[in-house]
Amino acid sequence: MKNYEETVGIDVLKKTIDVSCHLCSKHKVFGNDIKGYRSMLKWVKKQTGGVSVFCCFENTGNYSLKLATYLSSKGVDYVEESPIKIKRSSGLVREKTDKVDSEIIARYAWLYREELSSSKSKPVVYQELGRLIGLRDQLVRGRAGLLGTLKEIEHLLNSPSTDTSCIVLRRSIENLSKQIKHIELRMEDLIKAEPALSKTYDLLLSLRGIGFVVACQLLYHTENFKRFDTWRQFSSYCGLAPYEYSSGTSIHRRKQCYYLGDIKMKSLFIGH
């Protein structure tokens, strides 16, 4: 990204986006929708005089996904960066506003422009797979809570089979189980529809200790094992790679895993 002449920092919120141009020191707020994105690009072009620019914003999940998809469709280069990287590079910041955040992001993009690489939005199949995985996890947690409640009530009652609370809980659990099964079937259909994903999926299931959930998570997070260049990068992403901690002659701690990482992937691997 070193050949660009200006950087645009975008602080993505639920309903709005704060946009700041670094060198020309301009700021404006737009709506977090297609109309707002269109107006933003026109405004940036006017403020920068048409020079080459790239946008930078934090990965905020569903809030930033729509922006990333729109910029990709328009051929606009952008960098979707981890929030903690931007926060730790900003130094001591006493003020916290959306405008300040967008300015910090724009400054970060300008200072590190030679090291940053352009981001790409995930293909549609991975976007849907990610939504289904997240929804399934929510339903599984909800079902687990209802099962715990049902177990406690049954322990207290003499005839739980006729109790209204138990009947309602059992129906809710049964309904959630059906919904979870429906989601799992849709996830499997998505994978089977892509030959490359289907092949990797079958290979993963052939490994001992890997089932449906772990296989789907691996395919999604690694984008069919194309997202990471080495096994250690993926291990670090999951928070499972050990790192050295030493200084001088007195501090020599044993290697340990860094606390940052994808919590879900870490829990799945530790559980295995």
C-alpha cells in the first residue's frame, strides 16, 4: 500500500460511519448503508482531489462486513485491521470520540502503509457459513440452558411428567433441537455444493477426533486452508502457539501461549 498518496480512516458504528482523511484533515459522518457509502466515496474524491487513496477500518463483525462488501464491489482498496493493533499503536490517547477514533485509524494507515496489505471480502459461501455457525452456537447454548433448568425442576418435583413447566421446557428443547438439525443440514449442503470444500471436508472427517463441528469451524476460519501460510500462523490465531518470554540474564520464563486468540477455536482444540 506504499504507493498511495492519502489514507482514509473509517470508524464503523451500527448506524453511522465516521470518515477522516489523514493529510487533508477532513472529517464527516455518513450513514452505515449503501447510500452513505456512495456519498462517502464522492466526498473523499472531492476532498483529496482524486489522488490515489485507500481506506482503513476496524473489523467489527457484521457492522463492517457490509462496508467491506461494497468497497470490494466498487474496486476500492481497503484494509480491514484488528482493533487491538490500531489501539496499541496509537499511544496515549486521552479523548474518546468517534471522530478521534477515525482520525487514529487514518493515522495508523498512513504510518504503516508500507507494511499493510489490501484486504479482500470473504466469498459468499464463507459469509453464510459463518452466520450459520454463529446461529448454531447460540441455539446450542440456549438449549443447554433449558436442559439445565429442566433437570433442576425435575429434581424438585414428584411428578415432573405432568408439570406445566416441564412440558413447556421439553417442547422448547425439542424445537431447538429441530432448528439446530436444520442449520446443520444447510451447512452441509453449502459445503457439498463446493467441490474443493467438499473434498477437504471429507478428508477432515476421516481424521480421528474431528467431527462435524470442528470440520466446519476449520473450513470457515482457514477458508479451506488458504488463509494462513504456515501451521504456526494458524496456531497463533487460535492462541495455541507458545512464545518465549525472557529479558537479560534474570528473566527466563518457560514458553507459554499468548492470551489473545480465537476463543472458539481454542476451546475446540483444547477440548480435544
